[in-house]
Amino acid sequence: MSENIERTLVLVKPDGVRRGLSGEILRRIEAKGYTLVNLQLRAADDALLAAHYAEHEGKPFYAPLVDFMKSGPVLAAVVEGHRVIEGFRTLAGTTDPTAALPGTIRGDLGRDWGLQVQQNLVHGSDSPESAEREIGLWFPQA
Ligand code: RTP
Ligand code: MG
């Protein structure tokens, strides 16, 4: 394996699965040249979400975020490639889908629905430490 290869955790959030965008989102990841190395469609429970979003506990959007993430199945993916952590966040676009640039997942496919929390289709780990921690939470057996 070549040096500096990274893995990141990508989630297609419940809005993306519900809207039938899982395939389109995975297509963009593969078209960019990254590799899918693990995939699982699952319901996230409180314990998993509390661990995953521990950094946001206490923020005003925390409770609605957890409720949103429990509103339907989540597609979890481990994605591999050089600089994939930064690369996937570039593909995803900025957190607010109204501000996200066209050409990005959130910019092309997302919008504001007037709800309490940003429903922005995807999650991507934000650092190597986050990626390792999050992959361990979502794929504990791997
Ligand atoms: P993510 O963790 O999902 O990849 O997104 P991110 O880094 O761009 O955003 P982050 O600041 O980590 O926030 C996590 C998720 O919480 C929801 N959020 N809603 N004010 C709001 O309505 C608000 N702020 C954050 C979003 O779903 C965001 O992705
Ligand atoms: Mg984040």
C-alpha cells in the first residue's frame, strides 16, 4: 500500500437516504477516484449518536440533530484514498446547504427546509483523529 493513504467516515444522513440520493452520493465519491471499503445501512441509536456527536453536546442544535439522525436509516461508508478526509469535505461543500457552492453535494442537492437543524445530506470526518474514532464507532467489528 502506498504511503499516506487515508480513510474517512462518510455518512449519508437520513435526508439523503429518504430522498433516494444514496446512489448519487456514492457515485460522486467513486467518480472522484476514491474507493469504498465498507458500507452499511443502519438505524443509529442514542448511544452511537452521543459518541459520534460528543463535540456538539450542549450546543443549541444538539438535540434536534440527534432527533434528525434517528429519523431514518443512515448509510455509513468507509472511503479510502490519498487526502480523502479533506477531499470528501471539498466534495460535500460547506455545512449550510444554502451557502454551499454548486458542484458540491450539499450545493447541488441540498437546500434549507426551514427546520431546526441543517439537513445537509452527508457527514465527513474532519481530521485523521476524528476519522479513526468515527470508523471505530460505526464499524466496531472491522
Ligand atoms: P458534519 O460533521 O455532519 O460533516 O458537518 P460539518 O462538520 O459541516 O458540521 P458540524 O459543525 O460538525 O455540525 C454537525 C452537524 O450539525 C448540524 N448543524 N445544524 N445551526 C444549525 O442548524 C446546525 N449547525 C450544525 C448539521 O447537520 C451539521 O452537519
Ligand atoms: Mg463536523
